[in-house]
Amino acid sequence: MALSATMYNFDIELADADRAVYETLNLRVAQHPSETADYLLTRVIAYCLEYTEGITFSKGLSDPSDPAIAVRDLTGALQAWIDIGLPEPDRLHRASKAAPRVAVYTHRDPGQWAVKLAAAKIHRAEKLEVFALDRAWLAQLVARLERRMQFSLTRSGGEIYVTVGGATLQTVLTGGASAG
């Protein structure tokens, strides 16, 4: 018998001063049985940091041909392909052909992966945006993960603050430049 997804409900107060985005988000997010808590929270953080009209989570790990997060315009055309983790170069090549903007949010050390990407042929590799979440910071969030979770996420001057359960966790999102 196949394992089923675990559902999480996130109530998030988003204040992204760097992009002038202020929203209250109520997200219902399915965690695939093979998905780690680090990956799940990286998806949720990436969704918040990329939040704009037309943003959606994909079907996730069950449909590997889709990005983890997509931004589509009103016609349904893909505007941004946002991936999580350390996707293979061929996946990023396809993504760069499918969307004008490709971003990757990783919860792992991207060092060796970046070398692998530099050696690969990736369409518009110079436009690829890679963001790395601090692993110790993410571990603090994972330790607080609950099936129903409320927190506020603030980005200001490149710094990220998450306030959850009376504690404020601060980090700096690294990256943004091309990995290729």
C-alpha cells in the first residue's frame, strides 16, 4: 500500500519590504512521503519570497516534469520556474527553455552542484538564479514544524526574519547570481 501525503496548514504574515509585497497567506501544502521536512520548508519559504499574482505549487514530486513552484500570467503562460534542491542540469536546461525566469532555492550545500552546472550545457545559464538557505537557520525552523503552523516572514535589506512561537530567527539569503 502506498504511503499518502501529509498535509500541513501554514498561516503566514508576509512582509517583503524589498519587493513591497505585504500579504496574509493561508497555504495548504502536501508533503510527499519521500520529501524531507527541510525540502518542505524550503518550498514554503521560496513560495513566500517569490509570492506574486499567478504563483502556485505544482503537483510536486509526483510530477517531475513540472517545477516545484510556477508563476503563470493571466493567459496561463509560464513566467517563472522555481525549483527546490539541487536539480539536474538537463532539468534546468528544459526549465530555461520553458520559462523566461528560472530560480532555484536550495537547502543543501550548492558547491559541488555549481561546478557540475558550470560544466553542463544549460540554455541561458547566465540568467539562472540560485538562492541558498542557511542550513542551521532552516534546522531551527524544522525543529518548530507543526501540521498547523503560524508565523510571520519579513524580508528587509536582504535579511529574512521568521517569527514563530515567540522566537525570531534571522538569516541572510545568499545567491541570486548565475550558477552557470
